[in-house]
Amino acid sequence: MGPYPLVAHVTATEDRAGAGLSRVLRGGVLNMAGAAVGAGLNLAVIVTITRAFSPETAGLLFSATSVFLIAATVAGAGAPDGLVYFITRLRVLGRAESVRRLLRVAMGPPVAAAGLLGVLMVLFAEPVARALATEDAETYLRLLAAFVPFAVMVDSALATTRAHHDMTATVLVDKVGRPLAQLALVAAVALSGSAGLLALAWAGPYLPAGVLAWFWLGRLLTRAAPAPRRGGAPAVTEAGTGTDAAPDTPDGLRSDGSVSPRVFWSFALPRAVAGVAQMGVQRGGVVLVALLSGLSGAAVFTAATRVMVLGQFGNQAVLSAAQPQFAEQLATGDHTGVRSLYQAGTAWLVCLTWPLYLSALVFAPQVMSLFGPGYAAGVTVLVVVCSGQLVGSALGMGDLILAMTGRSTLNLVNNVLALAANVLVCVALAPALGATGAAVALVVSVVVRKVLPLLQLRKRVVLHPFGDAVMLAAGSAVIWFAALPLLTVGLLGQVPVALAVSIAVGAVGHLATVWRLRGHLGLRLRS
């Protein structure tokens, strides 16, 4: 056999990989645009609260909303990840008509669990209020309890749209619309001075967001429904794999193309525990600091970790776009594509997040002054958190790849270990160090969660984040957002002018560098 078939095969593989990267990049660009707006809106909500109300009131709201988000994650039962995982396979295998049946399987238990957890929040509101030594906690928790089902509905509906490579709904509904409504309502409450309505202002937008998300999904499913074909021939999906043959059993599909409840929940429930563990790491520190160090400490910790949350918007923009692509590549055994996307995705994460974390490190005093005069104690917390997030971004998204291989148990173990590390370190350090101890615990948990998947995947898909693309992205960020700002501070001091000049010049320089290196960074938007 001559070399041409092999050349043709390699070329086709490269073309598919390039098309996959381009599709992920386009989705990531859209998500990033929404994430940038959403990040600004969420920061504005926090700043409005910290400047309009006392640290005790702010800490109470942040603690109560942390309980709300943890409850919503528990109630979701891993359904969003299960929907992305199985819908992607249904579409690749030409079984898109089974998506509606899968939604019925996936939505009943989470909505019921959300209602139950809402009832539990109401019942335990009084004991929690006694533990926090404030009666307002009871009011906050009871108001928030009514909106837990709507948060669950939003997450599942938007996960389904992302499985269809539609990122617009996530951007408009969750990243822009909901935080914009929260900002408007919180600002109105701040003007009125009625702190008792803060919880309602924060949670209320979940109701219209849920309605809009499901309306959008209904229209998407109607458009995506396969057209009937003469003679009963199967419709060929965009993957071009329409077939009447029963799919492989590892995919968990029945011979008629449907997903059984047992198979779905056996995948989703371990992801649920993993998701709860992740949310516990992100939000549990706020609750622990409130209990161990007081509500003011919880407010300082929340304010200082806002930079981490801002960076997570960039992370989520890339992860949300990459998740279905990873699922398709792994479903077809395209490990070369997985490695290529992992390297490119890690470089994109560094390009997006390192400028934020490095700037916050250099200008930590000015960043914390944004929240008001009572938040200067958060400078050390901010430095610790940003240092950890630099490492986390550079390690990439091995945890996402591990989940998309279907190895839910390992993913679960990793996240539980990360949560355990977070709780143990926080309990050990927070009583003495307050918010700083919680920040150290947060960094430890991030490192645990990022390193373990890379070790566990080495026998199946060898991944390492420190390739040329990542080094180039990191080098650009360090030059423009660490070296240049430090030089500016040395010349001008820690003043707003130094911050403004550094950000402006650094942004232009970094964008120009990234554009110049776009080919090496996998940033070509090929169709």
C-alpha cells in the first residue's frame, strides 16, 4: 500500500482537530465576552453591598447565599454534567430524537430535591441564626429557600443548550441577564436602606432566568429535531454518523437510542458529589469563616476572593466551550485531539486569567480599597489567593477531561479530597488567622484538585500543561502585568495613576503579543 492513504488519514485527522479547536474557540470567545460583562456586574454587586452596608450585614448575606448555592448544587444531583455527557453522545450517534426523553429522566429528581432542600433551609433557619448570633439570618435563609428550584432549572437547561454547541443562552441568561438584574435590585435596596430585602434582591432574578432558559431550550430542541427521511432512513447528524445499529455499551445507550435512568444517574450522582465538593471549596470557606471568625471576617474573605471569582468567569468561558468537544473526541478515541485541545485550552486560560491575578498581586492594597475602608485586612488574603490561582490556571483542565472520560468515581474522589483538605486546613488556621487561614486552605484544595487528574490520566491520555503555547502565554502575561507594573510602582508608588497606566499599557501590549503569537497559541478561528 502506498503512502497516500496514510497522508490522507493524517490530513483528515488534522482538519477535524483544527475544526474542533475553532469551534471551541468561537464558543469560548462568545463566553468570554459574556464573562467579562458578567464579571463586572458581579463585582459591582459585591462593591454595592460592601459600601452600602456594614461588614456584618455583608458577611451575613455572603454566608446565606453561599448556603443557597451549595444547596442548589446538591439538588442538581450532577444532572447538568450528565446531560452534556449523554446528549453529546446521542448527537454523535445520530440519536438526537432521544434528547427530550433524556430531559424527562434528568429533571424530575433534581426539582424534587430542590423543593426538599428549600424546606430544610426553612426548618434550620432558626438554629443557624442562633449560631451566627443574628436574627436576620433566619429571614435571609427563608427567603432564599424559595428560589433553589429555579437555580436548578437554570443550570440544567443551559447545560443542555451547551451540549448543542449553543453558548448564547448561557451568556445572555446566566452571565449577563441574571447578574444585571441582581445589580439593579441590590442597588435599589441599598438606596432604600432596608437590609432585610437584600436576600430577595439577590435571589429573585433566578425565577425569570429559569423561565427564559427553558423557553430558549424549547426553541432549540424544536429546531434541532431530526427531519423525517423517506423509507425510515436515519437522519445523519452534523457528526455524519447516522446509523440504526445499537451503540457500544460503554456509552450507556439502549438499542433504541435512549438512556436508562440507571445509567444516567450512575454517571451523574458521582458528579453530583464532586460538584458539591467543588462548591464546598468555593463557598464553604465563607460559611466556615463566619462560624469560626465572625461575620466581618466572612465579608473580608468574600471581598478578597472576588478576584478569584472574576478569573473563574474566564475559566468557565473556556471550559463550557471545551466540554462538549472533549466529550466528542473521547467518544471517538481521538486522544491526539484531546492533547491538542488541552494544550491550547491551558494557554487560553493563562492568556485570560494571569493578567488579572498578576495585576491584583501588584496592586493588592488598591484592589481591597475598592470595597471600602473596612477591608484593608484582606490584602494578605488577596495575595495568597491570587498566587494559588496562577498555579491552578497553568495546570489546565485535566479535571474536566477526567470527567468526560466517564471516570466519575475518580473525579469524585479528587473533589472530596480537595474539600477535605480545604476544611481541615481552614478549621486549623481560621480561628487564629481568620480569612487568611481560609485563603491558605483554598489554595491547598485547588492544587490537590488540579494535580490528581493529571496523574490519573497518564496511562490513557498523557497530558502535561507546560508546552510551548503555555510558556509563551505565561511569558507575555508576566512581562506586561508583573514586570511593567512593578516598574511603574517603583517610579510612581502605589497610586491610582500607576494602576491605570499599568493596566492600559499592559492590556495593549499583551493583546498585541497574543495576536502576534496567535498561531502558536491555537487562536486561529478557522471554519
